[in-house]
Amino acid sequence: MVCEILTIGTEILLGDILNSNSQYLSNKLAELGIDVYKHTSVGDNEERILSALEEAYKNCDLVITSGGLGPTTDDLTKETCAKYFNKKLIIHEESLNKINCFFNMIKGDFPKSNEKQAYFIEGSTVIPNNNGTAPGLIYEDKERNKKLIILPGPPKELILMFEESVCPYLRNFSKYIIISKMLKTCSLGESKMASMVEDIILNSTNPTVAPYAKQGESLLRVTAKAESEEECYKLMNPVIKNIYDRLGISLYGEDNDTIQSILGKLLMDRDLTISVAESCTGGKISSMLVEVPGISKVFLEGVTAYSNEAKIRTLGVNSETIEKYGAVSEECAKEMALGIAKYTGSKTSISTTGIAGPDGGTNEKPVGLVYIGIYIDGETKVFKHNYSRSRLDIINRISILALNYLREELLN
């Protein structure tokens, strides 16, 4: 089965909302072994929707739409799809009663305009919406062997409806399932990572191996297609092991892992306390750490010592160090890491000092120059980076790297 995802709504074309539905649906369809041919977005316009449907069904036997199921006159999805298939819209009493009950529950009058949400293409199957007032539908044109699934636009509604109703329906049409595993590194650039496993990537068929890049990280996605989940993992596991053998501790985690969750677990498993002294990252590292459940067992304190005075007063950095080497220096980063560890009594610590820009750089110390200090049980290492990006990119990238440096040093 081949599918096109058709998102409907002028607000998408204007950039007022992020089209996350297409991404979600593509991921889920891939898991079901259904190929996605194309993503299309159109505005709330009957002629354009009809044209999009005509074009989609030239190449696909399934179209999934999202959006355009509201109560207003510019919500045209069901009406236009009914016109395309030359079918009537008929009232679905159960849906009408459910919408009416919703307004009674919130003690509001039932607007006449909302009644249109209870109309469906004749011969279709209603998809209940347990998170909103706009049900969806499944329609099959048996003569042409074409299928249509209509879903609402709000993601919280669409996702639940897909999981509860659409996914079980589509499983009947797919012989295969597709499973992917994402392997993550933040210490290797995409090109460096890819070069280390180039032969694995080039020789991959099933499973396939593909490199990706996102902010601060490089990823390898291993994807297998088979008739069962067990068979997928049988295909994937040898390839994944081979990649781990090549990249070693550079791979910090998989799938939904984050560098902070992996480091946090490592610290908690080893009963190692941590403190953080930040200058250029401005509290970002501390913020990332507190996202980890249970981190209070080991995270003692985070200090944002932005000014030179704060570095001297709070962290015990020697004023002569700053005068001689500057606040952005290996020496200062080392004293910051040691100072926060002594101040809090932590077994590990992280420090950052640098120039995030966009101003403040010189020829000797350009924007993007950052020093990261890592302290573990009395020993301190400092890592130097020149990362020429925007201010926020520098802050985010250095925060990720700092957490990873501590992870790698603990594993070495």
C-alpha cells in the first residue's frame, strides 16, 4: 500500500502552525510497512483540495488528510472529499449526540455550526474523537480500490484517533512491519561518524543504515523490514553490534535517550554527586540535568557565575588568573571546576567559560571560543572548542558537549 499525506489548512501555508502531523503519520506508517509517496499541504480552498486529491490518487491507493474538520464555513475537508467521490454527506446521530453532550458538559449552548461536524460521507466508517468534537472517517472506494482516511488537525486529537482506530485498520493491509533504531552520538560530527562506518552504510540493504544530523548530535538510523518484530530485530542486532564495535563510547544512547538522561543514570548508578559552574552557557547545563527524574539524589548545585567578580567571589577563582590569562581561558575553566567541587563537596563537576557572541570576540579569542572543565575526584581536565555559530547554537552545543565529556571521562 502506498500513501500520500494531505494536510489541509491555510494556517499551515502561512507558517502560523508547525505541521507536526505529517511527521507523526510518516513515522507510524513506516512502522506499519506502508510506503509514504508524498506530503502535500493545501489551503482551505475546494478547488485546490480537489486538485490535490486527483493528483494523489494517480500514484497512491491511500490518502490520509488532517485538518479542515472544524465548524466554520472554511472547514471544507469532508465536503470536498464527498464531492470528489460523488457521494452525499449524511448525519451520524451518535456523533451528533456526543457533540451535544460535550457542550452540555461545559454548560454551553450547542452552536448550530458544530452540527456540520457530525456529517459524514455516505458509506464511510466513523472514527470517534475522544479528545475533541470533530470525529474522523474511513472511506473505501471499492471500484477504484482507493481508500481515504480523514483526521482532525489538532495533534492531541489526531494521535489518539490514529492509535485507537486507524492503526488497527491499516494493519489489515500490510504484510510487513518496519522497525527503526536510532543510535546517537554527540562527540562525532556527521561526516566523521559516517566515515567510520562507511562500508556498513554502503552495504546495507535490509536493514538499511543512514546517517542524520541534528543540533549538537549525529545519528545513525538502522531500519529493518520483515513480517514480525522478532524478525526485524534478528536482522538489525548484528548490524547494531558492528556499529557499537566501531564507534565505542562515542555512542551515548538510543532512540529517546538524551545525553542528560544517560549521564544522570550513570551518576546515580555510581553514587557520584555533581555540581556545575557556568559562565557562557548561563545555566543551560543545570537546566538539562534537572530534566532527569531522580537527579536530586546526585545534583548538588548549579552556579551561573557570569561576571569576573562572581567567579572570584563564589567559585574562588584567583584574581591573578583572570588578570594574566583572562576569564576565557583554560586556567580559569580549571579553577572554576575545582572551585565549585570544593564549595559543594561534589565528586564531579563541570565548568564552562567562553564567548557566545555575537560581540566580544577578538583575533586571539574569537566568538565561539569555549573552555569546558571536567572535575572527577581531585583531577581536572579542560577541553577547548572553537565553535563559530549563533549565540544560542553555541550555548546548546557546548552544554551537550560538556555533559558528554563528563560521561566519557567516567567511562574511560
